[in-house]
Amino acid sequence: MPSTSEALNRLLPAFAGLLGAAGVGLAAAATHTGSEGLLGPASAMCLAHAPALLALRAAGHRIPTATASGLVLALGTLLFAGDLVSKQFLGTRLFPMAAPAGGILMIAGWLIAGAGALFPLRSGQ
């Protein structure tokens, strides 16, 4: 049975795949529906963060905060893009301030990744 850390590390590529697929789908929807307004930024955030999650997974042995930052980035991206998509297709937001909360989480995720790169790994890692 995988450890909690291993299980969390497996989530990063899974979220990367989900975000990458969503980004491509949203870009296609924006193009074919003429609804670039909200779908374009949602697509861009998904497509920007999908490879970042893969990179964080790959760098996990060098950046002690890689998994935490990746999970925060994934959650932030899902909230941000999900709120824009909900507004576009359903006419309502996920919840008040969902997109800004997602944006704040994305910023925090990047800061966590950057800060983690400054800290040495514990011996034995």
C-alpha cells in the first residue's frame, strides 16, 4: 500500500492530465461557440498549470514543498477555471468569490514552490 506522500504525489500527474484536457476542451469550446470572454482565460490557466504540475512532480526529490505547492496550484486552478466555466454555461458562479479565491490559491502555490526551492532537503532525502 502506498504511503500518504506517494499517494499525494500520484495526484499531481492526475490533476495535470485533467487540467490539460480541460484546457484543450475549453479552448475548442471558446473557438467554436464564439465565447472567448470567460472560456479563454479558463483555458489559459488550465494549460499553464498542467505542465507546472508535471514539473513539480518531477522536481519533488529536489524541492521539499513540490507536492504541497502542486496540490495548492491544482485546487486554485480548478476553482478559478471552474468558476469561469460555471458563469459561462450556467450563468452563475460556483460560490461568491470563487475565482478570486482560486487566483489567491494559485499565487500561494507558486510562492510555496519558490520558497521550497530555497530550503535544503533534509538529509536522507
